[in-house]
Amino acid sequence: MNRPLNTETRAVNGITVEPITPAERNQISSNTQSIQDNANDIATNTADINTNSTNISTLQTDLTNLQSTVTTNTNNIATKQDQITEDTDLDINLLSLGGTDDTPATTPSTRLTIDKSYASPQSGNTNGEGVNILFRFPNGISGKNAIPMGNLSCYFKSGSGTTAQYAGFKIDSRDNDSFPTLLDIYHVPPGDDGASVMVVGDSGSGKIECQTITLSGNITSELFLGNITGSSVGGYGFYRFEGNSGTIDLNSVLGSAVPWTAVHADTNTFTQPSAGSTDIQITNSGYYEASFNIYLTSTALRPNPTVRIRINGADTGYLAWSYIRNTNDHNESSWSLSPVILQLSANDVVTVQGRFTQNGNTGAAYLYKNSSSNNTAYPTFTIKRIA
């Protein structure tokens, strides 16, 4: 039964029906639009639901695949962990430890720690027990069959004075089919002498080669210094006169200095302006021991020049006297100065000079050198730094 659309009241099927009002007509129109809008929303949401359902299905498939990958990787990790034992080789071209920056400190930071436990207590560890790092050159052979080339060991060092821990470091390297020690450095327990020791080679059989060694303590040697070969002895100079006899007069009023040729001289301590110079220049300040032995010959009667050590052209008060009688074939003699101590500064110049002695006899007294095998005589000068 429909209500009439006009404003008239009329009977419909015997029932009186009121006409539709304008307000009702507007409400019907609004409701109809809402129904249409809702229908459109339902269609859109249905499409979204279908899309999301597809996405959920895809994600479920991805999760299933990822779970399978995680399971596989977990199994692989477990297998690798079972394989990594103390005998396993790790093939690593570059190992970087501690990549983060450190704040500057007075002590080094720890970047690598190597642990090795021992069942015995600390006091029970014996000499030589420790941790060893082995270096190998595969040369095409991998694993445990690679060629061992070097060891770096940190080991326990014990002695008679204490049960406390002391340690040493030792470096061994391949020598054909043997593995001798290159260097062994360790602390000696206080009950012995408490010192640190460096041993070169097996039982000290090695040698040290370098440009300069500076020692600042007591030096003990089981061998005479002459057995040290291969480099000059530091702080030592030995010179001799190698010019011609009869050419340099040490009995002149103005005096003459002796020209020297270095037989053995530490050039880090002593220098000469040129070969055969009378000047010996000091490089480093310190205390020096000096002595000389000068040979002279003369045809004059009883010349007695004074031979002395001079520093920078000034007398030191260290000198020697002698004379040549020139009778009964006494026409040569020697002037000898026992070792004296000189306090010298860097760049000081040391010379040995002979000159006429006041109230002595005049006449030339010449430097004398004889290199014949049956009568060898060289004027010599020795100087060495002692402190």
C-alpha cells in the first residue's frame, strides 16, 4: 500500500491514507543516497579485503621460507660449532681487533686475550709451561700439515727464591729441520737476583749486530775484549806517528805538535780535520784517560825538550822529560807519560807538543820512527773515554 504523493486524502483499499509530506519526501531521498553510499563502501572494502588476503597469503609464504632458512642456518652454525676445536685452522687473511677508538691513556688497551687453563695451582707450574702462538707458511699445504716457521711463547719462569709467578717470552724459528731459539727474555725471581735477562740464541750462542749499542751499567765479560770482532770498540783511540824521522823538531822554542795517524779510533768519539793532523777533536763531553810514548833522536849534546798534552792550545800540566846524551852512541831516547785523566768538553782539541825546556840545551831533537822488523819504534798516543 503506497501513500499518495499529493496532498489529498483519499481512500486506498478502503483505508484512508494521509499524503507524503515534503519533509518525509526529503528524508526518503536522503536515506536512499545513504543506502547507495553504503553499498559503494561495501564494494570498496570488499576489494581491500581481497587484496589484504592476498598479501597475508604472500607474507605467510615468505615467513615459512624464512623460518626454513633460519632453521638451516641454525643447523649450520651448530655444525660449525661442533667443528671448531683447538686443532681447527681458521683461514683469515686479515684479523682486525679493537676497531673502536680509544681515549688516550698511559697504558695500552687490551685487544686480544689468549687463555690457557692449567689444572695445577699457580705454585705447581713448572719452568717452560705456557702459551704458544705458532706461525706457519702453508706453501700450498693447508691445515695441520702446513710448515711451522716460528713460535712466540709466553711461559712460566720459576726459581729458588719464591713460588710466585714470573714469566718469560721466547721466540723460536725454523733452521732447516730444527727449531732453535732466537731470543729468550725473562724475569729472574728475587731469590736468585731479581734481574731481567735477555739470551740470544740457544743458551746464549747467538750474536747481536747493530750500528750502536749503549750500555749504562756494569759490564761483565767472560772473554777478553780482544775477542770482540766485527766493529770498533767505542770510546777508544790509538794513534801513532807515521811520518819521516828527522823532519819534525820537538826542541824548538816555539814548539811543534806531533801529527798522528789513527790505527784504531772510534770516529763517533774522536775526529781529525784530515789524515795525519796534529789535532784530535772530542765529540762528547766526559772524562778521558790519555797517555803517550814519544821517541826522539838528536845529534846535539844533551837536549832535553819537554813533551806535553795540550787542550785547545793551552798546557794541561801533564808532561814528560828525558834527554839524549849523544855520546857513546846514545843518540835517541823516549818520553813517556803514564795515563792521566782529562775532563774534556765537546769540540775540545787535544794535541801532543814538544818544545825547548828553559835552561836546557839547544839543538834539534827530531821525532823518530823506525819500522824495521828488528827495531820497531813508533811514537804513540792513546786516549779513551772512561765516563
